[in-house]
Amino acid sequence: MSKRVLLIHGWGGSPKGGWCPWLKKHLELHGFNVESLEMPNPDNPLKEEWVDEITAAVGGEQDVVLVGHSLGCPAILRFLESGGRASACVLVAGFAEDLGIVEIRNFVFKPFDWIAIRSACTRFQVINSQDDPYVPTEQGRLLANKLSAGLRMVSKVKHISTREEAVRAGVLETILEVASE
């Protein structure tokens, strides 16, 4: 049975937007079973709904790779914190603190339980951009530090929202690395 990969888009996103279709296709070519989740109410997201969506998609399986973009990253962290499990997580343009955006504050309002999160997943990799207009560079460093994760800090890829930016940031290669460990 092939390893499962779940793609979790960010605020205002969809499985048909950004790099999700490109990444899904290329991961499937590498033999992965890939599902790009349609997160509920993407323009007015609620943490509980997003965690429930991830929980339902994962089921009881533990050998699953979770890939989040932007708001998808704290959603993954909340899933793991609430008892969910994964074999690996790749967090792209992620954050764990309030960015000053009211619509998504409910995901990061309370501090994360980093011990619970680290115990729920064996491998983490963080990819953040030095020129992201939305997520400060420090957020990538914070995630890597709190998760004991590898950090790929890239430049000239903004919020890593497009296929071209994902290619330059090495998103596919990073997933292939963590999934094969």
C-alpha cells in the first residue's frame, strides 16, 4: 500500500488553487496516494472545523504525511495537539503566533502544546521564505525550534503560494525526503 499524503491549503485557498494540483500530480507520479483537502469556510475559517476535517481525512491511520500551507500549518499543529498522529509533517510558510489578522486569530490565540505535538509526529520539516509579505521570517525559525525540525529558509519565493514558488522552494523534494525516512 502506498503512503498517504494529505495537502491542507491556507486561508482563502482551495485544493484547486496555488500549488496543490501540481504537487498532487507529482507526488502521485512518485507512487503516493494524495488527497488535497477542501477545508471548510476557507474565507472565515474556524479552528475546530479545520481540525475536524483533518481528523476525518486521516481516520485512524498514523502512516500519513501532512503538508500544510500558511494557515494549514497551525491547523495541522492543532490536529496533532488534539491527539491526531502523523508519520511526517511539512509546514510551508507556516506560523504559530498571531499575525494580527482577526479572521485567523482563533488558530493561534492560545499557546501550542509543543510537547504533545512533537510526540504525535516523528518528523517535521519547515519551509519559510525570507521575503514573505505575510509571515515574518522569525515564524519559520520558531516552528523549527519548537518542533526540533529541519528548516529550509528560502528567498525570492514570497508566500510560496504559486507552483513556480513551490518549485524554487523545493517543496516536492522536501516531502520526498521526509516521506522516505
